[in-house]
Amino acid sequence: AMILNRVDADEFPDTVRDVIQQKNQFAKGYYYTDDDLKIVKEEMECRMDYEIVFFRTGDYHKFGTPAYQHGAHFFSK
């Protein structure tokens, strides 16, 4: 959902690929699989979260407004 929210936001790139490959974002050197693409398609069909645009492990990011934590991942609006 966060990647799709970024695609929709004016301050981020306009495609899923460009958001994922944006400098200093996500896992460096990660190769996305068919399963990853399946998850994106599923999220597009039943999207439930339209606000989260930042996430970080270990603590909330300095950008945005803290929203919730899931395990070691911290999500912000």
C-alpha cells in the first residue's frame, strides 16, 4: 500500500518501478520476484490504506506523522 500511495503522491515518482528504484529507498540490490508483483496487484484490487508513505525499521522516520508499528517496521503518514 505504501508504494501505491507514493505513486499517487505528487512528491514521489509516478510508477511502482520508479518508486521502488528511487535512490536510498527500500532494499538496495533487491531483485523483485513474481510473488512481489502478485502482492502489488492484489493490493491494487483491495487497497485499504491510502495514507502511509514512509516506513523504517527500528523507529519512526523523521519524515511524516507516525501512524503505527508492525513488528520492527514503523509506518508514517
